Amino acid sequence: LMEEAKDHEDVRVECEGELKRIGKDAEALAAAVIDAVLPRDDDDYGADAVLEIRAGTGGDEAGLFASELLAAYEKAAKDRGWNAETLSRDNTSIGGIKDAALSIGSSKGGGG
């Protein structure tokens, strides 16, 4: 659009203003995402976590996927040297899960 606007000063100025606005919006959104994701307190970096997985809608396929997801989280925790303890697990008849709860924490008493 900027290439087309080079012969039209008013369109070029409008495009430049819009680009600046979009840049500011992008910066604000990035800051909001970082603020939402990072812990609010430095003590939270070492905190344990409880993870709940529910199969939801989708029948047997959803239960099987939930079971694979639980196994992936357990493996990821193990690979990082964290403790992963299954708090609850409601199995389906074909090897899936309806829901499960997993406690994840480091061997030092925190998740990080």
C-alpha cells in the first residue's frame, strides 16, 4: 500500500500514521501477554503446580487424547527432573481417561 501511495501524499501520511498506531498496539499487546504469562511474584517461579486434564466432548477419541496428554506432561516433568504425582485419574474402558489431576514440582520443593 505504501508503494501505491508514493504519488498520493495524503494517503502516504495516513498509511504512516496507521503503521505507527499498529506498532504501538503491537507493543502494548506484547506487554500484556508477558504480564499475563509471567508470575506476579518472584516466589511463584519455584512454586509447584496442579494440572487438571479433562477429556471433554469427543467421546472415546477425546479420552484417548487426554490420556496421551497426561503421559506427555508426566514425561516432560520426568525429563526435567521434576516430581510428577498423579492425584486422581478416572479411566475409560478403552484406556483413555475422563479426567485426571497431576501434581508437578521439583525435587527441591518447587516447580522451577
